[in-house]
Amino acid sequence: MTTTETSFTGAAHAGRWPLRLWGVLAVLCTVVFLDGLDISNIGVALPSIGAELGLSTTALQWVVNGYVLGFGGLLLLGGRTADLLGRRRVFLVAVAVFTVASLAGGLVDDGGLLIASRFVKGLAAAFTAPTALSILTTTFPEGPARNRALGIFTAFSACGFSSGLLLGGVLTTIGWRWNFLVPVPLALAALIGGVLLIARDRPAAAGGQDLGGAVTLTAGMLLTVYAVVTASWLLLIPAVALLAGFVLIEKRVRHPLVRLGLLRTGSIVRANASMIALMGSYVSFQFIMTLYLQDVLRWTPLQVALAVLPLGLVVVFGSPYVGRLVSSWGTARLITISMALLTLSYLWLLLTAGSDPHYLAQMLPTMLLNGGAFAFGYGTIVTQATDGVADAEQGLASGLVQTSGQVGMALVLAVTSTLVASATAAGSFTSFRPGLILVTAVAVAGFLLNLYGLIRPRR
């Protein structure tokens, strides 16, 4: 740790946050905001993109899936690379690539190049997201300071995802290219701020010689995410084989890319499983509601965004206060509460809604409970997933928990989309119930797992 890092950590630990420390947090929050924005703002622009560039429905899916493939497939490698090569260096290079890819996406006139730019953006985000989180967890020490910083960080992440739905609708009315161009000045500002404010750090002393592990991990994760987003389930067989080969390599190599002992800690395993349940059900529920409101009720993209807005507002205004609750209640109890709220949100809609649910009576309470679950859960899960982990492995722990979220999102969403594939033709909310039942089951599994973890130590 450098002298600058030591002074930052000391100031954060003492509760005195100088202006430069706030500046570092602002840079990290800007990047995670853009990562969330890029996941959600493109959906409403797809019809306009297809009409101008002449893309088929299948090709349009890859405007979204290209980003998911690069992001979810390389997150774990991105987090570990930050540990091995230096967090500041990896972060700045990735933000620069993200900026250029955003600009290219807004200027290209070819569908193939647009999809390629989305893949490159996802790849860059796979390095920026875990690296930003590991910079935060190594700058702010465990305890109230980190909990407070993670609360703010979570609020910006959720704000990016939630505002993407609203901004996507507004910007698409002006021109779909603005969805790609608007992030450019923000990413450029984050790049400049990172150069000026983020302290230099030292790469890990060992672990960079594991070429076999890097190849099998990257190939296995890319193939897994590709199989899930395209529903090509047979491809999971070679994907699992590659990941199994990765595990064998890590057990035998002298300097492993990933220390598997990290997964022997029960709290870390539960945190990653909780992230799968949270992100998998959260994103799939939003998919169901967007499909129902837009394709069945024929609401405009802006109306859909406003309908989902209360959920995002709860997250944005609630997340910054979660750090205090973590310090008082602990992560295990708060994650269990989050999973309980998540389960109740889906059960309320499932049990009270008929064939045509009323927004204020059935949908709005579900949105508010769902937002509370995310506000309580996301930052708390990240805290539990990184607590007690050495600084040299913070990137790995951060990448692991974010990979869990991406894989959970892709897997649950893939199955959900299959279950509701014929729902719009039926023209009734009843036909969406199979998907909602799956989402509820995922939330219940997350709740029971954390309830077990909460009760077992007392026994």
C-alpha cells in the first residue's frame, strides 16, 4: 500500500473524508452508474435501431446480448487482473476503452459494427466494475466507512440501471444514437478524474503465471454466458468441462489465478448465492412487467419507465442509509430481511392480481417492496462477499460476486423468457404467472439459504 493509500484509509477510518477522497468515490460511482445505464437503456431503442440499420429480430437481440456476453463472461478474469496488474492501471485502461467503444457505437452505420462495439463495451465493463469495487474496498476500511461508501456506490449503480429505462425512452424519441453518445462525456470525465485522483497501487507479487487457468476460465465463462443468453443448453456441457479443467489447474499450479480456498468461507458462498437470487429475480421481474405493460397494455416506453420509476427511487434514496444498518445489525440479518422483502414483493402480485392487475393496488406495492429488497440487499451482499478478504484478493472477491449476479441474471432471465414466450399473444396477465412463479421460487430459495445461515451459528 502506498503512502497516499495509507493516508486515504486513515482519513476514511477516522470518519474524516477529505475532498480528494470524495472525488475518488465520485469517479467510481460515475463508472458504475454508466455500467448500469448501458444494461437497461438500449431495450426501448431496439425497434428504432432495427428500422434504421435493417437488423432482424435475431440480430437485434445481439445488441443486448453482445454486451451481456462480454460483461458476464469476463467479470471474474477482470477482477483478478486488477489484483495482478494493479487496480489503477486496469481501471484507467478499461474506462478509456469503454469511452471509445461508446463513441463508436453512436457513429457506426453497420449493424455488425454496432454489435461489435457493444461486445467491446461489455468487455471493458467486465474490468471497470470489479476494479471500481476493489478500489473502493481497499480505500475504505471495513466497518462504518466502507458501509457508508458502499451504500452510496450501490445507489449510483441502481440509479444507472433504473434511470436507463427512463433515459432510454427520452433519448430514443430524439434519436437512438444518443443512447450511445450521452455516456461519452461522463466516461471521459471519469477517466480524467481517475488519472488525477486514484492513488497508485502495487500489483500482486504472485499469481500472474497461470496461463492455463486464464485460458480455461475465460473460455468457460464466455461459453457459459453464450449458452445461457442464446438458450443453447447443449453448449453447457463443454462449458462445464472447461470450468472443471480450470478447477483442476488451480489445485495444482504453484501460483493460481484464483485461490479456491476463498470459496470455503460460508459467508462468502452465501453472499454469492444471494446475489444470484437477487439479480436473477430482480431483472426477470422487470422483464415481465415491461413485457406486460408495453406489449399487452400497449403503454409507451416512457409510460413503462414511469411505472417502474418508484422501484428505482426507493433504491436510490434508501441505499445510502443501508451502511448504518449494516454496522448496527450485521450483514447476515440484513440480507435475510432483503430476501424476505423480495419474496413478499412477488407473492403480493402473485396472490392478489387477477387477469388484469390494477397498478396502484397490486403493481405499486410490489415495486416498492422490490425496491426495498434491492436497497437493503445489494450493497450488503457485496459487503459480506468482500469482508475479511486480503487487499491482494479484493478484485477477485469483487469480480466473483458481480459474476454471480450476471450469471444469475442471464440464467433466470433465459428461463423466464421461455416460460412467458406466448404470454403476449394471450393478452392477459394470467399467462405471465409461470414466469412470476419461477421468480418467486428463486427469491424463496435465497431467503431460506440466508435464514439457515442466520440460525445455524446460534445452534
